[in-house]
Amino acid sequence: METHPSLAVKWSCPDLTIYAGEVTIGEEDRNKMDSKKRKLEKTRITEAACALLNSGGGLIAMQMTNKSEHPVEMGQDLEKSLRELIMSPNMQAFFETKQQEDQFYIFVKSWSCRPEDGSTKPRICSLGSSLYCRSITSKVAMDSREAFEFLKDKKACIKYRPTDDGAPPAKIPRAMCQNSLESNPAFEIFQSKKLEYGQCLLFSESTSIEFKQFSTKHVQAYMKNIIPEYISAFANTQGGYLFIGVDDKRIILGCPKDNVDRDSLKTVANETISKVPVFHFCSSKDKDKVSYETRVIDVFQEGNLYGYLCVIKVEPFCCAVFSEAPISWMVDKEKGVYRLNTEEWVRMMVDFGPEASSKDLSKDFECQLSLCNSPPHCRPVYSKKGLQHKVDLQQRLFQVSPDCLKYTPESLWKELCSQHKRLKGLVKQQIRSFSCGLLILYRSWAVDLNLKEKQEVICDALLIAQNSPPILYTILGEQDEQGQDYCNHTAFTLKQKLVNTGGYTGRVCVMTKVLCLSSQNNIETNGGSVSPINYPSSYNLANIQEMQDLLQALVIVLLNFRSFLSDQLGCEILNLLTAQQYEILSKSLRKTRELFVHGLPGSGKTIIAMKIMEKIRNTFHCETDSILYICENQPLRDFIR
Amino acid sequence: METHPSLAVKWSCPDLTIYAGEVTIGEEDRNKMDSKKRKLEKTRITEAACALLNSGGGLIAMQMTNKSEHPVEMGQDLEKSLRELIMSPNMQAFFETKQQEDQFYIFVKSWSCRPEDGSTKPRICSLGSSLYCRSITSKVAMDSREAFEFLKDKKACIKYRPTDDGAPPAKIPRAMCQNSLESNPAFEIFQSKKLEYGQCLLFSESTSIEFKQFSTKHVQAYMKNIIPEYISAFANTQGGYLFIGVDDKRIILGCPKDNVDRDSLKTVANETISKVPVFHFCSSKDKDKVSYETRVIDVFQEGNLYGYLCVIKVEPFCCAVFSEAPISWMVDKEKGVYRLNTEEWVRMMVDFGPEASSKDLSKDFECQLSLCNSPPHCRPVYSKKGLQHKVDLQQRLFQVSPDCLKYTPESLWKELCSQHKRLKGLVKQQIRSFSCGLLILYRSWAVDLNLKEKQEVICDALLIAQNSPPILYTILGEQDEQGQDYCNHTAFTLKQKLVNTGGYTGRVCVMTKVLCLSSQNNIETNGGSVSPINYPSSYNLANIQEMQDLLQALVIVLLNFRSFLSDQLGCEILNLLTAQQYEILSKSLRKTRELFVHGLPGSGKTIIAMKIMEKIRNTFHCETDSILYICENQPLRDFIR
Ligand SMILES: [Zn+2]
Ligand SMILES: [Zn+2]
């Protein structure tokens, strides 16, 4: 895993924040910059944006090197680069900027390709695909969308190619059969033993022929630099010949023998090509690399050896050939900003989920979250046919009504209020300005998000209210230094899951607030503000529709479990618990320490038991080795281990 | 209709040929050209290619200004421009080039968007959409694909917007409601009576604010030039303010009063905006133009009037606003090369056929040719459910078998051979080198293609054979000067219909050959060659699959008729005759002059009668006024009239 050298992930707010260092902001000042420095800054910010788009969204924080009292625009070069990243001029859909004194922020929403666009955008954003193709006499770098279409075609092509009992599928694409490299006019030159300096070739550049000539003495560096892109272009198109030592006018000049020797020319070409990454959709897996042959041909001038012509013959490839690993980034609070490798990148680009491949699934299950327009990390979510939909589940568990702010579950609210005298007043004061929404109470949200519980927490309350962002209140008995960290960590995990598991595609950040029953004046630990950075008002939930969308994502977060079908289908899919299963889980754990799960075969006992074991681990801080569990169920045991 | 000033349509060969005049070919020589001239040439060739792509394909013929003995590549600028036109680096899919002495040819295949690409390319190619949008501080020209997605979104948006009993749908898109132009910081300046020269504005450029400043004295020309693109960008996004007279640093400079007066500033702005083309998907039709307001504000310097600040406030638009008519071309042998107007262009761009809108259609009819991957001029084709498919029809009427060259219909061949002694030998000699395919005989192909019959023609024979392009033989009794013209015209019409009606998406040109029974040596009128231009071998039918595809297109050409459903659905769709109906039509007309069509109601009597009337008109060269027909059938009468 390649970690980014200059992008740091910050911990100070409940969102994924990348600190991009010092940056000059504004068209006018950026135009005055040294162009190399400007390009470096631009790349850094684009990489940060790419990582956030691919990982659920977040915030890029920059220190402005230039001062401005008034709000400033970013600068044309930055805008252009971000526009290319999202493959659309509609920047407003993913980015929002804000200047706060000398800090400049770019708020980044999670990537998702809207279905209105026909879903032909890839599932992730990239700065470059490193995939090339030939377009008559040019080598063209495929942009993200072209790369996506190329990969889709290749994948589809392989899928429908017949294989007889495990034999590897035919390697040569249809279109190529009639067009062998041996019938190319370049083949004769490729087979020559010697050539004359200054001779003019009788064929011109074409889809399968490229001439290169150079004046540098650093032949090896030059070759390492140019070869990978041409190999990718020829192999991805219909194969061809790369001539190194022929100029644009088709004159053979060769590489002078003083600059390089015969063997090293061949060695550097072969070594460079051996490093070119490939990806197979077909059964060849990684073992088969690009098929090629390098020949170094003597070039004579007036009877004396002048130098060498290097010709590389590249065969068309069954699948995809890259010049280097594709350029795409992700971010993770633990791992930081890291670059995807070729394999990960291709899998994320062409991830469509199991819809098309599995007829069984569509017979027995209903799709609740498909991949075609959900954020990059999402897995497909299904519920069993005939059971409740995510919409029904949200209506049953988290119903919102206009002009009404409700507490849920009511029983827990009453129980908590009877245990803690000041709780009622404290919470009421906080939420008095909101008139429509839900306050969702939990003994601890952390447990349900698979985080460790904090003993001092009386309860966590998640406010989903109109004209407000979601707010997570952590209510403590006594002041606690770690309270804000706990609250931030829980809120951050929740937000990530809402997007990356729940598939929420709106703008979202879960704000945090720590409340303390013992203190007279509840001044929040971060100085009165919910977040140190004022989020734009577009992060507020504007209406009931947006609240319901978010609550449906929450249903998926809380009720999903990995389906046993995942192994069968070879791709991870999630199922949903029923409301009944969820209610058992959310109530019974603290009331009793003995719980028998009984029911008919197939009614979901194992699933419930597994979820309970997971909660026990989080609630009581157990290490895996220190739980004694007795079961006769194989998946349950494997999961807990 | 705007006809192209410098592109001529030639008549010398049986394909659509555009003569693009003198052109410099080859990277090296093009780089030496005057850049203005080079750009003009590039545009001319790209426009010719656009016209051919949109009209069924054809040939661009150029006279090379430079000489080269060896085959040359086109030149990077031409390649790039053609690549942008087809929205893909895969140039080989649509273009092929050939140099023949000092003539340079570009063979252009008909445009079609492959379904593998997810069908997200528009149905036609364009050099520019003339559609703009705002992308933060930039005005961005939408490329053809972005324009397509924008139009699709707008169309979908209108469709699902509720209307109460004929009332026009709400004009303001959803996203705009929260973001009125009156709450914009620029609104205060817009309302000012006077401003101070050198004053700095307290807001910066944004999605809805643009500052323009200029040093030219030709204020009016400048404004006419810049305004349309900004109007389009603001109106298509979320509206905004265009400030003319504010520099990049937000300083109010104004237009000096010496260069322009108050009234003319306002007049030129308003006149320019009134000419901006719009297209409505909603019920507003053409009556509603862009909503805007122009204000000219006095700028004072030290108490004296210095000049004027012009501010244009543009409201967001319900549908699409263009800076000028989109840039896209079509070609027609009669009309020449012509530019589409805005209305035609939008309709062709977003033409999806009736699939999505009509459930009745999918219940009773089966789709034989959908629009999603067929050439631009195609109409959807259906057959009644339960009747034969185009594949079945082709198998029944035009079956091809490996290693066998068949004559069809056999009865006609026998009849012709018995009437004309030398016919058998003459035809056999022509087709002796082909071993697999079909020779389709007709008394006259012209009649079936809705052209006028030529009395001197004994028969027309269409050869569809492997390793050959389709060839149309016209067999005459005596030498005839107009024979080749007739054959060319018939072959050209057939080729156009195979692509534009039949939906054939392969490379195709129908070659011609006139044979004469009376002459001893059958030297073809064009000098021994089937076509004056040697088409590349990719125009040959490579295998049985390609022959079947072409024959299925032929089935649609010969058996289609305009469906009565067309009027109901508000878009033209075609139905197919049954094989039986077709056989009645193709046999009975010459044998008898009296024909009674009888059958059960709904069995297709009217359709047959209409097709027969059409044939009578073509066979006997009748003018519409000179046919006496007696019928009690309304559509039949209307059609014949
Ligand atoms: Zn492979
Ligand atoms: Zn409209």
C-alpha cells in the first residue's frame, strides 16, 4: 500500500478531514505563482479530493499563504482539475468552498453516479487510468470514463466467450483475427539483419505503427519513460510495432552506438515491459503478461556500424494493459491517504454487484440498495422477499411526522428520565429550537456501530431534525476529558457508515455535542460550537424527504448483516434483519444476562445469536480469547473467532 | 435551412460523396501551414465527416495540395478533431483513409452508439452543442455527451412534473427554490442608482456571479460576442448576474461614457439576448424566452459621470438555452450539406423512440429495431406479436447457406432465362468467383425502393456474397447511356435505406455494374472497375453473420410500412409485413392488372392495397392525379393523395 507523502488526516472534527498544508488561493494570486509549485499544489488538492470522493466525503483544510479579507474564489486551475475528477461541469453537486480567516475549506460530498446519467460513470474517481489505446497515429490516454467503458467491454467480452471445461478462453479478440502482425508492412523491417542509415521506410505511421526518434544521450531513461505507454496502447488496441530510431519523415536514424550498446538496449526494453501492470478478467489470472518481442537491428553508415534500431513488436492482449498503476486515492482514518493498486482499482471501477449474474437472487430477495448509484464503498443490500422493505422498516422504527419532534424509543426515554433527574431539562433545552424530527436514544450508539462502549456514558442521543445537520449528543454523568473524543469518534463512524454502508448520497456530517448532568452550565467542550468548522447550510436536512432518506440509510446501517449468500455469489452482499429481530437485539441485552434464542429452523436464530455475540464483545470490552461460548453452529463459531 | 458554402455533394459514384476541395495531408506538411488556413481546412473536413456520420455514411474526397508517393497519415490536428466528433478514441470504428495518387479519401461509416457503451452517446454527432453551464467561476461549453445528458435530464424532469389540467408546469427547477437571486449579495449592487469608480465589490465571482472588463472601444461588438454564452450558462444552471465593467480584482471600472451611451448599452444587451435560441420540453413551447433584466448604472468619478456599469440578471430557465444554433450537419443528395436548426438538433439528440412511453406497444408488438444503437435516421420498427421476426423473415425470404450461391426467387430466374437466351451465361460469368451468397433478382429494384422504373431494364440483380461488397447488376437489352446513372441511383438509394431504414451498422456501399445482353464483350461503362474508387476490404461482407445482418436490414427495407400507431404515439414507427403479404406484393403485380385483395377484417387488406398503389405509381410512371382508384377506406385515400 502506497501512503501519500504529503497529505495528513486530521482528528479534530467529526468528519474525515485531510490537511493539505499551505496553499495559495484565488485566481489572481495563483497566476503569479511559480508554475511548477502551482502544479504541485493543484495535484495535492486534487488527490485529496479524489481520496475523499472515493471514501464517503469529508473536508479538505488548507492554510492560505495569501491573505484576503473578502471571500475568494479558488482559482481556475484548481476548478478545472476538480471538474475533470468528477467528469462533469456540475461542481456544485460535489464541492463547496468556504474561507474562514486564513483557513480555506473544500467540503467534498461522497462520489456517486446519478442514475439519470445512465449510470455510465465509474464507481470511483481517478486522476488517471494509466490505460492507453491507439487512435490511428496517436497514443491516447483513456480518461476515467473511456477506461470504464473499455473495462466493461473487456469484462463482457470474456463473460460471453465460451470455455470448454476449464480450458483457458481464446486469447485473440474477434476483430484481430483478420489482421495479423505478420502481414503488416513493418514485419519485413522487423526481420531485417541490418539496415542503412538514412533509408526511408515505405510505410507510414498507423494504428499499428509508431516511429520515435530522440536526441538525448540518456537512451535508457528515455526508453523507460516512453515504452510503457506505447505497450499499453498497442496491446489494448490491435497490437503493433514501436520503432525507436526512426524520425517523423520515416528516415532510419537509429541510436548512435556511442550512447548505448546492443545488449543494454534490449535489456532496458525488456525490463521496462516486464514491469507493466496487467489485469485479467479471463481465466489467465496474473500469470500471463503482455506478449512481445524486442529486436535490435544494426544500422550501417557507409559500410561501418553507426548504431542500432530498436523495434518492439507487441501482440494484442486479451484483457487490460496499464502503463503503470492507475492514479486513484482513498482515505481511512487509520491508514491515512493511500493509493489503490491496479487490482483494487479495476475491481472498484467495474463493480456492478450481483444483479445481472444471479437469477436466484432476484427470485427470493428484493434489492434494497443497488450499486449503480450508491457511494463507492457500498455493498448491495437485499431483504428476503415478502419481508419489510427499508422504507417500511424506517416507517416502523423511525417515523417522522411534520411539526412534531419525537423521542424514540419512548420506553428508554422514560427509563432514563426516571434514573437521572436532570436529564429531561438538559435535553429539552438543547432541542428546543427544533420542531420537526426524531431524537433517537441509545444506551450507547458505539455498541451498535461495533465500537467499544464507554462506561461513563449515560446515553447517546442522535438528533435528526429539519433545518439542522444530524447531531450526536453524548450525555455524561460527570465531566470527562475523553468525552468529546468518544463523541467525535462515534459520530464520525456513524457518518461513514451512513454513506458507505447505508448508501446515503446527500451531503452529511454528524455534528457532536457532549452534555454533562453534573455541571451547572453546560458549556460544550469545543467552545460553544457544535463543530470547530461551520459547515455550509447545505449540510442541514432541508425537508422530510431528506430526513427519511437519511433514516433509511440508518436502517441499513443498524439492521444489516453479511449474507451467507455472499460466499456463494463471490461478492459481498448484505441482508436486512426484520424489525422484530432488531427489537429483540436492541432491548434484551442489558435486562438479562441469559438469553435463549429459539425459533423454527431458518427463522434467523443464528443471525440473532451472531449479532448478540458481537454486542457482548463491544459492551463488556471482551477480548476474543476471553469469551466462553458454547455452540454447535459452524458459521457462528467462525465469526466470533 | 443553412446550406454549407464550401462542401459539394458529388454524383460520380454510388455512395454519398462530399468533395472537400484542396487539402494538405500529412503531419509534416500540415505543421508548416498557415495556422488560420489549417484551421479552416480542419473545420471543413470535420463538418463533412459530421454530415456523413449523421446521414448514413459515405466518402469525403479531397484533392491533395502536396504530393507524396508513399501512403501518408492524415495529420494530428485532423485526427484529434475527428476523435472529438465521435466522442471516442476508437477512430477505426468509423473512419478509414486511403490515398490514390493525388486524391485522398476518408471513408466514413454511419454513426451509431454501440449498446455496450451503455447507450449514453447522443444519436447524432456535433461539432458543438452551443449549450453552456456554470461551473463555479467558469462558463463551461458542454460537449456533445454532456449536452445529451443535460437534455435527457431536462426532458425527464419535465415528464414527471405534475400538471393540473393543462396548466403549464412549474417553471423553477427544484434545486433553485432555496436559492433566489434576490438573496444574492449582487442584488444590492444591481439595485444601485449610482456607484463610485474604483470601488471594490465585497463579493467574489461564483456560480451565479461573473465579472467582465474590456479595453476595446467597440463595446457593442464585444457585448454581442460575450453575452450569449453567459446567458446560456446562467440560465441553464441556477441563474446569476453578469457584470460588464468590473475587473478580476472586483474593482468597478465601468464602460467609459465616451465609448458608448446609456441607451445603446441597454439596447445591444437586450437585442443580443432576444436572439438566443431556446428549446422547451415543457408545455411553454417557443413562446417563453429567457427571463432577464438589464440595468445600466451610472459610475461617478470625483463627482462627475465617468461611465456605466451594465448588469444583466438572468433567471434560471425551465428547459434549454443556447448561445446560438448547435453546430451539427447533415447531407442529402438533393439538399447538399446543411446545418440543423436548434429544434431539429434537440429532437435528433434525445430521440429514444416510443419504448419507454408506451406499455400498449410492448404488449401487442415486438421490437425489431430499437433506436438505442441504430443509425441517426432510423425509426423504430415493430412486428405484431406472434408474427415472424425479422430473423425468421430473412430465413424464409433470403436464406444463405455455406458454400452455396443461390438465385432467388427461383421462379423469376427461370422465367427470365427462358425469355432472354444470353442472360444465363452473362450472369454466371459475373458471379463465377463467388461461392457463398445470394443473387436476389427483381424485375426492377427501383420499384421496390420507391423510385421510378426504367422500361429498358430487363432485371436488376443484387449480389450479397461472402468476401465481396454488395453489388447491384442492372441488366439491359441494348446499350444505354443512362444505364449507369440508373444503376448508381438505385444502388445509392438501396444503400441509404439499408442504413437509415434497415438499421445496418456495418460498413456498406452497394457497388454497381451495368450488363448488356446485346454486346459481345461486356465492358462496364465505368471502365472495368465496379466503382471508380477502390473501397477498402473492410467494406466486403466477411462472413455469413455479416451477410445475415445485411439481409435482415434488407427485410426491413422491403417489408416496412408506416404504422397507424405512429399518429397515436406521436412519433413515427414502422411495422413489418408478413412474408405472405410480401410474396403477394412481389409476384402478382405484373401478371395481372386486376387484383382483388380479400381477407378477414384486420388481416392487412388496407396495407397490401396501399403498397400496391405505391408500386403501380412507380411501375407505370403515373402522376398522382391520373390514377383512378375506388375505395371506401380513409387512410388509403389520404395516403395516395
Ligand atoms: Zn486475460
Ligand atoms: Zn420549458
